[in-house]
Amino acid sequence: MSNHDLAIVILAAGKGTRLKSSLAKVLHRAGGRTLIEHVVRACAPLGAKQTIVVVGHQAEWVSSMVEPLGAETVLQQPQHGTGHAMQVARRTLGRAKLAVVLPGDAPLVRTETLKALVAAHRAGDAAATILTAVLADPSGYGRILRKSETAVGAIVEESQLTQDQRELNEINSAIYCFTLEKLWQALAHVKPNNRHRELYLTDTIALMTSKGETVLAEVAPDPREVLGCNTRADLAEVDRVFRERKRAALMDTGVTIQLPETVLIDPEVTAGEDTVIEPGVQLLGKTKIGARCMIRSGSVLTDALLGDDVTVEPHCVVAQSRLDDRVIIGPFARLRPDNHVKAGARIGNFVELKKSTIGEGTKAMHLTYLGDTKIGAKSNIGAGTITCNYDGFHKYPTSIGNKVFIGSDSALVAPVRIGDGAYVAAGSTITDNVPADALAVARGRQVNKPGWASRKRRELAAAENPKKTKRAGKKPKARRPSKKRR
């Protein structure tokens, strides 16, 4: 279906006072994106002529989110209601004949549902078509009062419901498709007869029906699609639904997720067949995982790229790094941004990498920091090794060749090069380049001093108890002979 005559108008000017936040409502996040991003992305596949976002509170921030997605923005300042927002948008709508109008805080709405809304509107030749939902508990929502199976008679706000109408459970989602000519006619007669003195789009529905215009209702297949985000509890529920959808989508492609309700996965994450994700894992940003990988409990991957057969042991943190096929990392490894760990390499427990390349088959198994480092293939980095890459002003590189052995507790002071096949003795501090196949020893020669420890202990004891030592060192006084009494 061609939608060259269709426009999208997203209302995103409000602050969202019930969230009790300094951040505009639509900039809050759920499911790995801001609310407004979700809405714009859901609308994009409709192929509308234009997408307009009406902004107001924190307009620059909202604009920075939506403009890269192809939307244009118009400023509503001050904000005088949803009807006023459409009047502001009218200046930009051009020759569009239809408009889908939706709030920026309804992120769960699906593209398929919006397509069905537009199709129903066209098929019914309606002035307006309302997306509705049937809720078990409709409290807090305006109700749909139908005058036939398909046609709407009115939207009745909850405060105005009669006792009989309170049993209605079909609610208004605030998502509409309008024939713009009919909307402008109705909007011209809307009055701000409410305590906020604002113009409401819902009032146009009553005006249309009173003039005999056709107003239809399209029921959302999943009532959760119309959930708004007015409170922190609403945000949490929307986030939960997004995460549930994403996990289900990955499992449908052949990924095993254990205790899925404990796993957090962002919308752009992908994973290959037979990959296993254990409980408590977070896969964030644009992380891409290959086939047959194992992501163990407690690990957090952000914008990571993993090949096939990679194992991430428990409680690892990987950010903006690439792990090639058959790499094993962890447990408790931390990979800061810009690392490339090549095929078959192993990064062990309490090892930290930053901006480093680790060659094929190389191992760094324990308690090591490697920053700004390039290591060749099949080298071994001993426990406690560090590259000293920062002098307080600049970062410097360390280069380690192929089949190098770095002994435990070594410090490599950059810039420094270790040639192919070289050995560095344990406990060395390396400040000069090491030639290929050489042994580098940079530590003091061992000296043993017999009896030193026992003498030291006596000195310490004397220092701690000087009075006792002094008394112990005195000689007893000789007794004078007693005089006999006469």
C-alpha cells in the first residue's frame, strides 16, 4: 500500500511531571532506547511522506534523538494541549491528506498495528480512526462508546462516566489516524473548556460524530501496545515487555537463554544458533555474538563482536572489543574498549585489557594488565605482568612478538619491544628493547645474610619492651652482713 499522502505526527513536547524527573518524559529509556526513538522507529516502515515530531520541553535534546532517524521537528512553545500541538504541526504538514498521530511515550506500539490502523481508516473512508485496546482493568483511561460494531459514538473521560458506562473496558490509546481536512474543520471549533485551558484532540471526535462524520475504532491485538509511561512503574513495565519480546525473538532463532527473565538484551543485539546465555547476563548496545558461544552468568557485553565458539566465563565485562573464533575469556576478566583478541587466545581471571591486540593462541591467564599493547601469536604472559603505558602525560605502546615468554610479576615500561622467541625473567622491570631469542633479566642479585632474621627479631622485641629488657639486664645488689645486737 502506498502511503505517499500520509504524514506521521508524534507529540513529544510535554515534561511528564508524574515521573518526578528533570528529564523530559520521552527521553527516559526503556528496552535499550529512549521512548521517542522507539516510536519513531515503529513509524518508519509505514513509508509516510514525512514524520514530524512536535517538541517543547528540552527540545534540543529530543531533536538530537529523532533527527538522525529521519524525522523533522517543530517547536510548540508554550504547550496548550494536543489540539494546539496539531495546529503547530499543520504549518509543516504540506499536502499530506492523512496523518497518524501518536504520543511520544507509547513505545510498545508495533509497526504492524499502525499499518492495520491506516488500512482500516482508508477502507472505511473515515474522518478519524482510533486505535483502542480492551483492558481487564481500564481504570484511569477514557472509554470508547460505540454506536455500532465498527463506529464510535464518543470518547468518555473517566470522570464523566455514568454508572453503566463504568463497565466498558475498551479504552482510547490516544493513537489516531485522521483525514486532515476533516480534522482541521473540527479543530477550528474546539474550545479550551477545561481546567487546564487547553485544546484536546479528543474533543474533535465528539465534534466529528455530531456532524455525522465516520469515526472508526481499530482494536490493538496486544493491549500492552498502548501502554504509556506516566510513572516509574509504567517505565519498568514497558522495559519488561521490550526485554521479553527480544528474548523471545532470539530464542526463535535457535539461541538458548536460561532463566530468561533474568537476562537483559538490547534491541540491536544478535546471536547465532546454539549459543547459550546463562542467567544474569546483560547484552547491550550493538553486541553481535556468533554461533555455539557460551556466555556465562553475570557477564556484561556492550558493543562487543564475538566470533563462533567463544566462551565468556562468569562475571566478565567486555566493551567495544572483538573476540575471534574459539577465544576464551575470564572468569572476572575486564576488556575495556578497542581490543582485538584473535582466534584461540585465552584471557584469564582478573586480566584487564585496554586498546590491545592479542595474537592467535596467546595466553594471559592471571592478574595481568595489558594496555596499548600488541602481542603476536602463541606467546605466554605470566601472572602479575603489567605494561606501564602511561607516564602521567602520554600513553605509549608495548610490542611483544611471537612465541614470547614473559615471566610472572614483570613490568614492561613502554615504549618497549620484546622480540620473537624472547624470554623475560620473572620479576623483571624491562625498560629497554629485548632482542629476538634473548633472555632479559632486570632485577637485583639475591643476597642471603645468615642469622639476620633472629637478630632482627631480638631488636624488635627490645624496642617494644624497653623497661623489661632494662630490668633483665641489671645485676642483683650484694647484701651487707647484718650487725649482731648487743
